[in-house]
Amino acid sequence: MSVHPAISGLPLVLGGNVFDFTADVDTSFAILDRFYEAGGRMVDTAQGYSVWVPGHVGGESEAVIGQWLTSRGVRADMRIHTKTGMNGDPGDLEPGKVAAELEKSLERLQTDYVDLYYAHRDDVQTPQDEVAEGFNALVLDGKVRELGASNYDAARLGAIHALALANGQRPFTVLQNEYNLVERDAFGADLQQLCIEKGIAMLPWFGLAAGFLTGKYRSRDDLAKHNRGSSIERFFDKGLTILPVLDDVAAETGASLAAVSLAWLARQPGITAPIASASRPDQLDVQFEAIALTLSDDQIARLTAAGA
């Protein structure tokens, strides 16, 4: 992990998608404080967070993180990850637009560099050589330390990685795709093998399947009781087949279902650190529990088979 400047501290990435959304500013500060005090150093956000909230325009999460970094004086300690092009619109990864959007992110984050800058979604309209050149220029300017791709498939990631290397440019060396016990299609065998062979660190998002893997959603009535029910619907049917095995392993280890899920994730080939968010400081306990949890090979195999 030391080869990636964007990766430091605990093998956990704190998801910033909830900041100034389900966690207000004061609560967000409390979450960040507790994460930092426990040794957490990686925080993930995006310029698009949280544009889905009525009245928000995007960048709200970055602004909260920037305020926290400045007020606590800890910028040098942290590894701040952000992204551009959340919607994957044509031209989102055009070099001029990427550079302009980075400047906005830097202003909100109250910093002159980010440790990891992602292409949030692939842009098939902009030629890949232009994308690679544009991102590399940001590294040369000292405004970005490391480059990542999010929501890419194996063919496109492999192509732009090879192209950058062939041209003496900094390649994407981090991947952020969805991956968890329930949903594994976005990090299939071909992409997993590519990451292992090329030394690309995978930091999966939705490690707890939007909260389904906490175990609190066991019926459709449960979905209706919680404000994230609609986002969990797509995990529900397949997830119900995984919960019994997850229950068994949790009982065997004495750990929470969420900690077991994250511990399984951390053991998967190519995975460097899971991304998980928290809407309250106490919800970080699950992440810290997962770090200390060691699952047996048999437990890993049973969980893997349950979701296959």
C-alpha cells in the first residue's frame, strides 16, 4: 500500500457522501474527528456530493471537509480523495473541463492539492489519450498526487492504463467500483485480475450494500421503515439468501453482521481498503470492529459461496 501516496493510516476509507446530507455539519465534524482520532486518514468525496438533495448544487461534502481540515489544522495528515464527472456526460473528462472542475474542488476543500483525483465515470466521447494527458497534467502541476478511475470496466481501464504508460504519463493506479457481498458484477474476475497484475488498488464503494448488510432489512416492511429503503431495494432479493450465512458467521465470531461483511471484503484479492460512510460518530464502531476481526478461510469461503 505504501506505493500509493493516496493511501495511508487505517485500511479504511471514510465515505463523505453523507456530509451535509444525512449528517449535518456539526455531526460531520464529529464523525471526522472520531475517525481521525482512531487513526483514520483517508476520506472519499466527490464534486457531485450531494447534488441529489433539494436545494444542493454539488460540492457540499467537499466544503464540509475543507472547513474541517482548516479548523483542525490536519491537512498534511490526511489523504483526501475526490472525483470529477459524476454523471458521465459526454465531454466530462475533456482536459479543460477536468482542470476547471479541480480548481473548484480545491477551493471548496481549502487546499492546493488533492491526494487522489478520480474520473468518477467513464466518458466514451473524449478520446482516452486526451483523458490520460489531461489527468497527467494535473499531476505535473502538483495539484494531484495520484490518479484513479471509478465505475470503469476492465477493457476501458486496461486500455487507458496501457496508453498512459506508453506515453510516459501517470496512469490510473486506483479503482473505485461497487463491490460487496451482495453485488459483485462491477468487479468481476477480469477486472480483479487486471488490478492485481497492474498493482491498481481497489477501494470499493457501497461495502455494506447501502446498509443492507447491517442485517436490519429482513422484510419489505423493514424497507418502508427506513429512509434508505428505496436505495436498498435492488439488494433485497439476493441479499436475503446471504443473510443466513452472515448470521452464522456473526454468531461464530461474536461480531456484528456489518463488521463481518467488511472483514470479508478486506480479504478479497485486489482489495486495498473498503469505503464506508457513517451518519453518526458511533456508526464508525463497525469499521473499527472490522479491522480487528479475522475470519477463517472456511468462513470466507462460505460467505463467498453464498453470494455467488
